[in-house]
Amino acid sequence: MSQVFDRLQISGYRALKSVNLSQLGQVNIFVGDNNAGKTSILEAISILCNPLDPFQWLEVSQRRLYLGRSQLMTLRPNIEALKWTFNQKIGASNDEIYQAEILIEANGTAPISELKAKLGEIYGSGVEKNNQKSFEKDISSPEEEVSSPEIDSVRAGLELEIEVNIDSEKIPSGQMSLFPLDQKREIFLFWENERFVQRRRSKPIVKNATIFPSYSSSEPILERLSQIILQKENGKNEVLELIRSFDDNILDIQILSTPTATATLYIKHKELGLAPLYVFGDGFKRALVIALTLLTIANGVLLVDEIETSIHVSALGSVFSWLIETCRRREIQLFVTTHSLEAIDAMLEPQIATDNVVAFRLNNNGQAPQRFSGNLLHRLRSERGLDVR
Amino acid sequence: MVRYCYIVAEGPQDIEFLICFFKSYSLKRVTLLSKLDSFWEPLVPKTFPINDDLMKRVPVPVFLQNSELSVALHSAIGITRLSNTIEESLAIIPASEIFGIGVFLDADDVETPQERFDKLKAELFPLGLSLPSTLGEVMKVKGSPKCGIFIAPNNNDSGTLEDILLECAKLNYPNLLSLSTNYVSSIDTNQLTSSDLKDLNKPAGKNKALISSISSILRPGKTLQVSIRDNRWIDEKTMALDSIKLIKKFLDEFILP
């Protein structure tokens, strides 16, 4: 069966010089040592899904800076962080003009077949001192105020040139107006210490969402649920249906508030009655976060970094079989990274069709990723007990 | 540079039999994980039980090595698992660094060696190896590992490893062989049930019974593998046998630079 992405060739993204991922499955597991590029692949895919949105580039480039902190959004572009999403030439001289390129080629049902991004340094005249002071007072920490007047007179920035090839035949009929041309080109300028403003925001070419390891504790579940209820007439029922397929004891989800406490999410449970979310186990909370995410990305891509995080080993099997089945029904392609053998085994449990699962082992010695079909992966684990990470 | 050779055989007896040949290459058996060349480490299982089966033997290869040569001998536990075992192993070790890949199996009586060879080649074809065109030949293609398939007893006749062991017994244990032959042929099968005789009545059953009878004298209460390892099945004398010379030639071509 054809997937959103059947093949991806990622070149020049972070440390990924050129990575070819062919015969992708509905479920794609990335394993490998630290720094092998697992998270980079997820980032590259999330950019490919939404390449014309400059905020996507900024958000992805700064994820690693803010991972684990509750506040993911930043107020201004981080020029260095954006630079580091592009492959850096080791040993390049300071005199060389900075220029880097990312190329991602894709096959599949997704309407995008190629993303080419070029990043180059630009310079501009400095901002007026008064403006600079008031800006710093608002958002900058005192240690950052080290610029001398001479340096202030020239600002550093980056020019991001994005070119995408869109296959208009693959665009769903209702969204044709969003991508009228087969080829789209955009240029964005980002300035250090300057808020980035864009009049309009491009829609994603492929619906996508990323779930990070830190989300289990910091994800604003309440806000997300409220948003779904407010935006979709049948939104809450869809959430309930999804979460009931994980635990059929769930009768209802309610947002309740008391005079002494802020609004809290309560779960009406067949055995526990009406109980606050925080008394439920990690497996259930993780499933709820995923359920809220899945509702927004039908026919799209779900990217989960360190899928085993916060799910107890005993709950891995039930969460994964539910997740994979839900993704299959909603035609969502799943890309996950893991360090855990238990997580891999849970994704190979008998109730999950191994035909749907593919694993890639990445290495940091420049060799091509090793692809394991679901069948081979199953044999390596169950017949041989070998470590595929 | 160390030459890494990977040999898959049908069962544990075959492995122990092949190990006897490797003594002549001054290879030593590696019994400690800490002494194992890191190249082979991915082949050491990390999970127990395998496939939830508490009775299943841990499928770890036997490793032999010296400063120039490192050999992993792997029992596939059955002919149907030969190609799968190779595919699985090559997926997790640095396959491009392998010097040679060998397969050792029995001909049996149902299929001819050629039929078995053709079938195995078809199974191995998707792995992209440079497969030999004839049985017993070791294929050498620049840029890919040497590859050879040997079907006991001699790549030509039907039979099993026991046929070779019987020839060896004729030379080194003639008295035990003669007594065992009498013993096996004089059994009153009327006193045994069909279940008792199930294995004896298989095509290679009588030969296996003969060899087991000899090994039960040489190493009472122990498996045939122990006797193959400890006794004089393969020694200087039996090395003169044609079938033994054929295997030695195959291994020489496979292992030597």
C-alpha cells in the first residue's frame, strides 16, 4: 500500500549528509546510537510537511534549545539555531561566505516531491539605539547587553530561500487553492534580535504533528481538548471514541472547576467514577495526548520522538497496538524513534501486522541506514533474541 | 587484517564436526564474551527466553579465532532456517567486511544434492550474495564475500553426516562399528511400538543409531557432539578419506586468502 511517504532522501539536514530511506512502511521505527540522526530525521520530515511556513523552520530549529521546558515558543529568531539545522562545513574558514543547502526528495501520496532550501548570511544597517534598549528591556537578559556601538551599526541575519515541487494531482480537491502552482518559491529574512513578522502563514502541505519526550508532563492537555471541543462540533465524541478504543471503561471526559482550584480535566470511569486525570497512569495520559494529536492529522504524518518515554514497560504493548491500529484506520503514517528494545518488541506483538512495520538503524559512521522489514525485525527479535538498536 | 568467516550449518553435530577441521588452522574456541572480537558481538542474543520458549536453546554461534582468522559457526536448527539465519545475521553485522560465507548441510534421501542446492540458492538469491554456480565450489567475486555451499556427504550422493562418520569409524573404531552393526541389525522390532521406532525408521535412522551406539561407548551419557569433539572421528588417519579431503579442500578455499 502506498504511504504518505514511500521514500525519502534527506541531504544536508543537520549532520545528515545524505540519507536514503526507501520502502517506508505505515509504521517506521528509527533506532541507533546517540547522535546518529534519529531526531534529525523527524525534524526534516516535519519541515518537509510544512516547508513554506517560516515559523515551522524557527520552531523546529529551536526545539532542542527548549526541549524539556514548558515554554517552547520564543519571541525572536535564533540565527545560530537556524544555521545548525543545515549541515555545517567542518573547518570552513571564517572568510568564506556562508551558504548551506538542504535537499529533501520524496515519493508517496504526499503532494510534495522536493524541497530545496538555501541558507545564506545577510547583513543590514543597525537598529536605532532607543529601539534596541526598549527591546532588551522587554525580553532580553542583562548578560546579552554586550554589543559595542560599532557592532550595533551592522546587523547579522539569514536569508532562507525555499523552493518546493508540488504535484498538484495529489492535492485533495478542497485544498487546490492553497497550492495553485506546481513549483513554489519563497524567501524569508531573519534578523538577529529582531522579532520575525509575516503577514500570512502557509498551510501545511501534509498534516503533521510531533510528540516530544517532554510532552508527557508538560503538554497542555486541557487547552488542546478545549480547542477541539470549541472548533469541531463532534470533537469531544471523536476524542472519546479514540480513547475508548484504548480503555473501554472511559464513559466521559469533562472539564470541571471548583472555587478553590483551577479547571481540571476529569475522566468518568466505569470503576473509578468521576476522577481527575492526574490519578490515572502514564499509559493513559500518553494515549490521551496522542489521541488529541491524532484528531488533527488524518491522512497525515505523526512523528514521535522517544516513543517509550513515560510509558511503563507493562503498558507499552497496549499503547502501541492501539496507536498503530488508530493510525492505520485514519491513514496516518507513523515515524518514531526509540532507544528501547521493549518498545520495539511491543510494536512487534502478534496483534500488530509486521507487514506494516519497518525499522531503520542509523549509524554515525556515514554508512547508509540499515533497513529491517517487519518480518526480518520480528525474526531478529523473536527467533534470535538479537539487539537491533 | 582479520578475515571474518561465517558458516551456517544444519545442526549442532555439523558444527562440532566442522570445528574438528578448524583445529588444523590453529583456531581457538572463544568461550568468554569479553574475549570475543567485537565484529561478532551483534550475533550474541540479548534476550531470554527466545520466542517465549523456556526450553529453547540460546541460538548463539560457536566462535573460533586466532590473530588472522575469526570464524562464527552457526547452527540454524533445521534446513528451513538456513537462509533466514544468514539473512538475519548479515542484517546486524557489518556484512561488507565479511571475508566468506559458507553453508553446510546434509543431502538426505528425499532430494538429490543438486535439487537441495538449487532450492537453497533460490532462497539465498534475494540477499545479493555472489552465489556459486556449482555445488562445493567457492565463489570469489571481487568486492563481495566468498561464498560456498557444501552438501554432505560429498556434494553428489544422497546421505548425511553419519555416512562420513561411518567411514571414519571403519578406520578408527572398526570393532565398535562391527558390534554396533550387529546390535542394530539384530533388534527384534516386534517388541517395539511404532512410536519407539519412529526415528529409527527414518531414511537415515539406522546410520544414526549406529553412530550413536559407538558414541555411547566412547562418551557414555553424552551427546554425539561431545564424542565428535573428544574422540578420534576426525584425525590424521581419517583425513586421508576422500569425503574428508573434499570437506577440507572446501574449507581451505573458503578460509585461506
